[in-house]
Amino acid sequence: MALHNFTLALPDATAETEGLEDALFIAGCSDALVYFNGTSVYLEFDRESDSLNKAITTAIRDVEGAGFKAQLETVSS
């Protein structure tokens, strides 16, 4: 499996969203770094998968499982 690096934006979350990091970790996003730019929230993933498409799809599913919307922001690999 290859390691894929990409960033998702969470448009309905802010730095003030209570329990954000815990909810994402429990939902399976332990391979992502949560970072903030102003009030915007981003997740930078390093996800192992057979394909980039599968890595992104499963990451979005995990974020949505935590109760947040996710939008693909950037792809590095």
C-alpha cells in the first residue's frame, strides 16, 4: 500500500468547535493532523491505501462519521 498525502477542509467546523479533535480521532482520523487558519479547520492526512481515490474517499467517510462535512482542499501525492 502507498502513503497518500492530502488536505481536507471542514467548512462547518471552527477552532471553537467543542470536542473536534476527539470526535475525529474516534471516527478513524488518527492519521491526520488538525490545523487551523483563522477560524477555518483543515485536516492534513497521511493515509495508507491501495489508491489515492480510496484514501480520500475513506477519509471523507471518516470525517462525516464524526459529524462534519469535508471538502478536498489539496493533494500532495
